[in-house]
Amino acid sequence: MKVRFLVFLYLICPSILVAEVVSDEARIRISTFGFKTQGKRNTLEKNQTQTERFGGIALPFWIQFRAGTEREDWKANLELDAVSTGEDKLRILPGKEAYLALYSKGLYWGFGRKSDPNSLPGWFHWNDGVEGFFVETKRSERYRIRFDALDFYRGFPLAENRWLIWQGKDSYLPASARKELGTVSQSSESLSQTKLRYRTGIGLWGKENSGVFYNLQIRYLSLGNWGRFGEETSEARAFSSLGDKDYLSHMKAGLGYFLESFYVLGEGLASRGLDKTATHPQRAQKSLPISGEALRIETGVFGIGWCVSLYGFLPNGDRRSKNGEILELGFVGMGTSPLPNPLLNQVWGWVPGAWITGAGLEKDSTWIPSKRPSGIFGTQGSFKFGNLRLEVRSSYIQFLSDRGASSGAWSISPKGFSNSFIREGGFTIGWAKREGNIPDLQLDLGGIESDRNTGIKQWYLLFKFGWEFSCVPK
């Protein structure tokens, strides 16, 4: 780990030196974490309830480097995160912004990682963006357009969604769940391995003076043989570099209204694609179509230093035959997990449907909370009292039915849901020595609870202590 730490310093030190000349901002933040979780799972075996208890502790440290500048003919942002792992190593990832862009002919021509703008307020935890070559219009108060010419997609991993995975998952999951998820005796290194696939797309984000805001985005992803279903083909078994030419297109359109103390928004998502797979008597072609839709809604009220909102998300499920065989995949998502609960999105690997992750097109068919189509309804609030920060969040997640026949149509009918659900929530209190800064001291308390048949209860406690200093003398 000492070697990786020296490499990290070697990478950022030239940036710090350059920042003294051309950068508007250059900061380093060092944080230490204290994480503890405990839980239990009740299972029914031979008409008797068996209780399995589990838990674990992690004490990682996190170094964040942030630098940025903007001039008439170029702009740059450099965000790097280095996190210690449970195997005494150091993992380094770029932050949400890490790019260099040159201004020419009225456009920015850039290379690196750039996050999608958040023109729709709320639910900001669902991150995605480009990692590669992009072309973007100059910043305007009304709109922004970005063309992702060559995006090396790998799930858009961020340290905030990976740090707990890097500590190892064995002690944070019950043995029965590790067996179902296939993570028994896997190292944090193998759990966090990613592959690159080519993606391209175009996006428009805008805001009008009347308070209307909107977005429109279209993306195309070349999957190759990147899906679990794709491994059934002869091309995948032969490890063909071209794969079997699976693909996925992703479309998103959002519209909202922003008043002085109130906002409401709706966003529709659609995924279309094809996954070549083995022959099935109920499918005319040797392929598995992908045809999914999802709806995201949110509304909230806010004032100076506070905001309270309600949010919801609902995808469609898979089209299935009478015996439960998948004939057509439903909604397939991309980017990070939409909820910040570390137990859900890092330990259990939950996302609300099939998902394109760094490992490929992933989908689980288990009773535990993982990559399964699910509807979400929740509320969250954030409050500032001087240097004090308070946040509270509660969500109800109900899984769509994945047994028996299904048309795969998007529906709010109760018949489309199973009896399986998860309740999750969290409370955060933090203190920042300067107004508007990230808290220097922070305490998070949260957990998850499933239905009685799944039998999972788990809580976590996370303590963060950090300090920040500037690399550029004022």
C-alpha cells in the first residue's frame, strides 16, 4: 500500500505545483472512517426457524484531491480519490469531474470523466457521465448540449459507491446470502474488477426563466458478450473479442417546474436492446429482446437551509412465460445505484432492475435484495443550522413479481408486485467549521429490514472525521 500511496502523491503533486500558477482552486481532504454493521437473517428449514447472525468492522482512510480552473480558451477539473482497502492496498479512482477541455469554434473539446449535469433537482445520488472524448457547448444560463463521441463505459464507478466493497464483503453478509450471490471467498479485488465497453450519446439539459427545466438524452452501448445471458452463445464460449454483438440503447426525457419554494418533476426512461442467447421454443429468434420503461417522479418544498421531498421510481418487469421463463427483459439501467444506503448498494448490490455495471449486464433471480426490478417510494429531508447539518431519509422498496406468467407491461397494478419488500432509512448529523463546506465530523446511522419470508435485518454505524486544506496560497 505504501507504493500505491507514493504513486498517488506523484500523480497529484505536479497538479499542485501547476495549480499555484493557473488554478483557481486546489484542495486536499483527508478523512478517516469507522464503520460497523450487525444483522441477522431468519430462514425456515425443516419447519424450524434458523437465525444466522453476522457483522463486521472497517477502518479505512480516504484522500480526496480537488483542483479546477477555467480560462477563455480551456478549462480543467481534476478530482482524485484514494481509499485504503481491507487487504492493505490503496485503490485510486477519478472523482465526478476529471477532464481537460480546449475551447475552439464555439465548443469545448474534452477528454476525461465528466458527470451529467443535474438540471433536475433532487435524487442526486444517481450519477452517470462520460469517460472518454466529448464535445460540449459553452456554459449558458439556459441550456447545455454535450456529445459523447467515445465513452469508455465501466459503470461510472465512484469511490463513494465502492469504498465499502473494497473492504471485502464476506463479513458483512450472511453465509447463505454469499452463496446465493456467488461471493464466497472472493477478494475485494475480484469484486471490484471492471471491463470497458464503448458507449456514445448526446444530451441536452436546459432551464427557462419561467421556472421550467428539462433534459433529453440518448445513449447507445455496445455490449459485446457482456451479459450473463450472452455466455450461453458459442461466440462467448470461444471468448471472441467482438462478442455476439449485443447492444443497448437508453433514452431519457425529463420535465419539471421550479418555483420560489416548490418544485415538481417527472422523468421517463426507456431501454431497448438485444442479448443473443440460446434457442428457446417460445422465442422465434435466437436472441433475448430488451424492452423496458421506467418513470421517476419527485416533488418537494424548500427554504433557506432546508428541503423536504417525496420521490418515487417504477420500472416495468420482464415478459415471462407460464413457467417463469424470461422471454423479454424489462428495464435495464446504467450508472450508479440511486439510493445512498451503503448496505443496499455496496454490500447487497441492490439496484432497481437489471443493470449495466462494471461486470456487465447483471440480473439476479433470488429472494434477497439484489439486482431485481423494484418500485421505490420514499421521503428525504436536509436541514442546516449554522455549522450543523442534519439529513434524514426513508424508503420503501417493493420488488416486482418475477414468478409465473407476465406481460412485461409497465403498470401500477398491485398484481404486478410480489410480497417481497425492503425498508431502508438513514439519519446523518454533521458539523462543518465553515459555512457550505463538507462536514468535518459526521455520524451516520441507518439500516435495512426485509419482509418476514426473506428475514433480513441489518443496521450500520458510520463515523467520519476529516480535515481539509488548500494547496494554493491566497
